[in-house]
Amino acid sequence: MPMFTTLEEAIDAAREAFIADNGDEAVVEQLGLQKYILQDGDIMWQAEFIDNDEESGECLTMLTGEAAQSVFDGDFDDIELLAEWQEENTLHEWDEGEFQLEPPLDTEEGQAAADEWDET
């Protein structure tokens, strides 16, 4: 799944992918989101829509049912979605393309990365 610099771009791409996979008539049951902080401090987002509540995707499920459908329909405020995000679910890039919930602090590089992440 590609990553995007804004939450809105990630949601738009997820909507397009959902329609391509499921058609225009499919009903959205879940919205999954994932926030990434890269080594350089940039923030990236991934989003995905899922058509049933029994499946799980690559991203953390954030909204279900009518709330997920509302976001799919474009009736959402990205500021409200950002306010709902729990920072402990953010993934940090440790090595190129490898992410984890917290940076390793047992190396000088890990501590430097953690210091940069704390600044964002």
C-alpha cells in the first residue's frame, strides 16, 4: 500500500482502490488508518476501506459502520480524524522500510532517531 503525505490524500486513494476492487455499489464497513513517522521526521499516512466487519486490513481499524461509510462518502473533517488518532499507534521508521511502535534506544542511532521523532 502506498503512503501519502496527507490524511486526505490517503483517504482519496483508499476510496479509489475500494471502488476498483468492489464496484460502486459496495458498502463500506471499516476505515483503517496508519500513521508513519519516517527517519527524517516526515509524517506519512495509509488508509483503507474494507467491505465487511470480519476482515482486518493492513491498517488499524479506526471507524466502523456508518462512520466509516461517512468518511468514504467524503463527509468528514480531517482535523477531527487527526484528533482521534492515538499516538501510541504511530509507527516509526527504524531502518529503511522497517517500522515499529517505538525506536530502539540501545544504540546511538536509535537515540538520535527517537530525539528527532519527539520533536515532531
